[in-house]
Amino acid sequence: MDKSILYIDDDRMSRQVIGGFLQELGYSVVLAESGAKGLQCFHDTTPDVLLLDLRMPGMDGFEVLKQIRRLDSEIPILVISGIGEMEDVIHALRLGATNYLIKSLDDLKVLEKAMKIAFYNLQLAREKKHYEEQLALTLKEKERYQKQLESVFNSIPDGLITIDAQNIVLDFNKAMPIVCPFGRKLEVNQDLSHLDAELGKGCCFEFLKMTRKENRQILNRRVECPYSGMRPKVLLVTSTPLLNSRQELIGATMILKDVTREQELEEQIQNRRKFRNIIGKSHKMQRVYTLIRQLSNVDSTVLILGESGTGKENVMDALHHTGIRAEGPLCKVNCSALSEDLLDSELFGHVKGAFTGAHRDKIGRFEAAHKGTIFLDEVGEISQRIQLKLLRVLESKSFEKVGSSQTITVDCRIISATNVDLAQKVAQGVFREDLYYRLKVLPISLPPLRERKEDIPLLIDYFCSHFSREFQKEIFGVSEAVLNIFMRYEWPGNIRELKHTIEHGCLLSPGSLINIDHLPLEMIDFSSSQGLSIKSKSPRDLTREHIEQALAQSEGNKSKAAQILGCHRKTLYRKIEQFKLPV
């Protein structure tokens, strides 16, 4: 550092001797022969230290000292005085001089020492100023960060509260009294210990107490608030211990997230994905749900059409249990499982002695379904004679028991179902055209599973949950390889086949996922025939040939190729870039 000194003295000899001595010591010295010239030099050179003679003609050292102290309150100023001028020295010190010297040209060692002290004190002063400035900046920055944290703390919509190890409230944000009904009673420095009895079970503060007591985090516990009044409030609670640098518990913090709206939306979404026991979010299933809602409160005859295993009986259950006849009986008849005579007796009943083995009167299903619903499953399989009797019931709501001439009138809704093409049977002359049109007044067509494959993941989750409870296992789903097979498979048995496949997998799986090895043999054979074995590989094991094969199978569709490979699309893109494949 260039150490500069401004020496103001009207005595030429003193300037030469003292100035020369200071230069020999390595200082940069500026000399001024008068007070006025000294002030000018001070403005021009901004020295580090000022050496000032007090007794000068014109502007003396006292005036110079006053003016320089107005400009600079920190520069060290050493005054030079003669022997016997102590009053001048005292006056100079009062004006702001930092030290004084008795002028002596014979012994300059005192001056050397005084200059070292002056520059040392100057360095200390500058360092002090620097640290004070840094401290001021740090405090200002801390204040800014604190304001930002307080702003963030209070702008978070979730309720936050922090307590110390003694259960004393340290702080809570503005959302806490809004999210938590009990939050309005909170105060900083409040002891929560005496509130245990008041809060009772089911309160979120139990988790805060548990965290503090057991020193463990409690994550995302869903709680229905017992203090929310008429409108139920669902909260998601996370409670975390606070530890010091020695991992000692010093408190705990709790976050309360109001998920009531999310819960309501989730329930709405679930209602769109599931209608009673019917699972599906696809557009075709949404149309089915709409039809069920429209037809549930009317008495018209409904014909449910769909392949075997598509869930026709579930639709019938939904029509009955959500309709105006829900309190009435529900009678089901599988028309294909009985011979003509047995079906006649099952539907319409018989009297004692009507045929061999008729030892007593029997009430038929139509009579048992009075004021309720009768479901005729596989109605396309009934004979011409039964068709004729059924047509009469549809037209007049009346019939006779087998072996009886007494007419019985019933009030029931008729819902039928079939997996065959009734129109084709009409054209072939094996099914009455008039009965066909009476049955299909309001038809509901269920799509096969191959036409609503976007519902497969939902069905998988549903069946896995069902069989996990039944078999007392924890099966959370299927592997990506299995899901890929399911999405490619045509499902001739529809939902029933998928259900049995999941049941098979849940029985065989020893872990939490159903893998390819846990599938029925026909499903494994399908996997091999479709070249889906690469699906079982992890992304890091995928080779260039695997990528090319999947892109070829998907005809360049990267989403489908990612499904075939069992990886995310981003992974596929990275692999394409890695192998420099044309896109």
C-alpha cells in the first residue's frame, strides 16, 4: 500500500529535514509551505496522514485543522508544536488532532514511531470501517431475507406451527387460524401441554405431540377435523422434528394442508370413473353411465347388449338399485341354464300335480318380482313357446302358472340381457320379431374391453385391491411388462377374463407386483408371440436392436414404442439420441 503523508509547515528547513526523513522511511510525502496551500494539496492528493505545524502566518494550523475535520473526520492528524506550547496542543486535540509531537530536527526517532502508530491506527480504523460496512450490509441482507421469509411464511396457504422441546409455541403463520379451527386460540409463547385434555382424540395436534415425544416424522396423515362444524374439513398433516447440529431434539413443526376441495374433486372423479360396481372412465363408459342415470327412474323395458364378460349384470344391478323400484325385490333368471320346461316353471311357477315331480305349488320369478325387477339373462336362448308367453307378459303383465287356468297379474320391470345378435336371430326366424322390439325399447350396448383399453389400468387397480383383501396380501398392481401385455391383448373374455387373470396373478405373486411369470400360460404365450419379451428389461439394458424393434412394431409412434419397451418416453428419446437413430 502506498502510504502518503501531507506535511504542512511554513519553515523551509523543517520541511526539508522532516520531509526527507519521511521519504527515506518509504512514505510518499507532499509538502506545503502554508495553510492555504496545504488545504489545496489535501483536496488534490487525499493523503493518508496529515502532519501539521500549528504556528504559521496567514491561515494557521488551527484553522487548517478545523476545515480538514469538516471534510474528513477519520484521517489521522499529527500536530507539531514547540516546547512550552501545551495550551496550543490541548486546543488542537480538542479540534480533532489525533496526536502531537514536539518539533525537534535533531532526534526524529520519535517522529518515526509516531508515524508507525498513526498508520497502524489508520489501518485498524479502515478495517473497522470495512467490517462495520460489511456488518451493516449483512444485517440489511438478513433483514431483507427475514422479511422475505416472513412474507413467504405468511403467504403459504397451508397452516404452519412450530413448538420447542417444552411444547411452547414459537411461531405460527397467518393461515393457521384459517386452516385449523383450533388455530384461533393459538398464541406465541403459549404452552400447549395443558390443552391435551381439551383437544381429545382425532386432533391434528396429537401428531405434533407424537413427533416431539418419539422424535420421528409423521408424513401426510389424512385427518377429518373433529372441530370443523357442519361442513366436514379434511386435512393432510405432516409433523417433523427439529434437531440441532448435535441431532438433539429442540422442537417440532407441523404443516396442515386443507384438502377438502381436493377430496371433493377426487370423489367427483371417482364417480366419473366408477358407477356403483361398474369401472371405467372411457368415453364409451361415460355414455353408459349417462344412459343408466336416465333409465333408472323409468319403468320401460331395457335390453342390455354386450359380449360375454362385459358386465351386463352389473348394469342391471345399477338400473335396479338406483331406480324407483330399488326397495322392491330383484329376481334373476339365467335363461340358457334351464331346459324349456324348467324355465317355464321357473319363470311363471306351477301348481301341485302340473307335472311329474310337482309335489306342491311354486311361485314363479315373475310373481316373486312383483313391485320390483326381473332380470332375464341370455334371453336370446329361450324357445319359441317361452318367447310367446314372455311376449304376453310384456303386453298385458299377466300369465298363468303351469297347470293352472287362473290368470295372475304382476307389476314388475323387465330387464333382459344377451350376448348374441338378436337381430340376426330374427332374420334367421329363431327369435320372434315382435318380442325383439318389445325387449329393446331402451337398449344399452356395453363395449368390449378391447374397445375401452384406457379403462384397463383402473380395472387392474380395482381387482388388485379386491384380491389383496380376499387373499390377505399387499398386491399394489402389475409390472410395466404385464401392463404392456394387457394393453396389447384383445381380451375375448372381456372384464371377466381380466378379473380371472388378476386373481391368478395375485395368487402366484409373492411380492407386491404381478409379473409376467405370474400370468396364465395363454397370456405368456401371447407375450412371446408378440415379441414383447424386451418389455421385461430395465431401461439401462435396452440395446439399439431393442429400440429399432419397438419403433418398427409401433410404426414409428414413439409413445407406443415406449409402451412396448416399458420405459418413459423421455427414456426412449435419450436412447434414440444415444444410438443416433433417425427420428
